[in-house]
Amino acid sequence: MSDTLQQLVAEFVRSFGLHDGETTPCGKPIPVSEAHALAELSGGEGLSQNELARRLQLEKSTVSRLVASMERRGWLERRTDGADSRVRRLYLSPAGRRVAGEVEAARRDKFRRLAGYLGADEMQSVETGLRSLLTALRKEKEEGNDDRNEDES
């Protein structure tokens, strides 16, 4: 195991603000998980909770709480699927679309600023490294070695 990789990832998580679940790294005062849900739902196609859970890589129960919170905020609407009345699809409300747009603009600005501190070669290296790390994480999950949902007893 690489202690350096572990230390760098931990430092990145802290520096980027990912450890603060109630504020996005781009400074918006909403939970990070809700910001990701807003981004996924902003496509407008209407997702089921199961589809949203799959895209966010979260447990169904976590997404159920997340959707309830977003619904209380007035950011989403549940509509019956036209093809299958047992399925409820999630759509952003006008307020949800507004907030999603604000979060996306802040996210774009944040990454534009960060990219401005990197040269073209550095940016290429960062992107290559992140792709490699994502590939390793996917392989770990495929092989059943993803520890995130195991009991810690």
C-alpha cells in the first residue's frame, strides 16, 4: 500500500472541502449529496429513486432520505411514470432547477480557477491520474472489495 497515496487523497478531501458534508466544495451551503442529486436530475429525463441511487453510488435508504429532504425544500417533484404507474419519477421543480443552475455555475467557476493554477502538462497529468484512480476503484468494486458498505463490527 502506498502511504503517500493515502496521505494525498486525505489531504485532497480536506483541502477540497469534501469532508464538510453540509457545504459544497464550490461554497454553496447545501449538502454535497444534494448537490450531486441536483446535477443528476438537471437533465430533466425523470429518474426513479433506484436510478438516482445507482448514479450517485449511494444506498437506497440514503437516497430516500436525500429525496425527502429535497422535496421538503421544494426542489423536486415526484410524478407517476406514464408507462408503469407503480414507478414514481423524480423531476426538479422550478426552484430546484434554479438551485441546480447556481450550483453548476459555482462548480464551473471553482474548476476554472483551479485549472488556472495548473499548466497544460500538469492538467493532463492530473486528469490521467484521476482516470487511473477511478479505474482502480471500479475494479475494486467489481471484485467485491469495496469496503464502504460492510459492517464495522
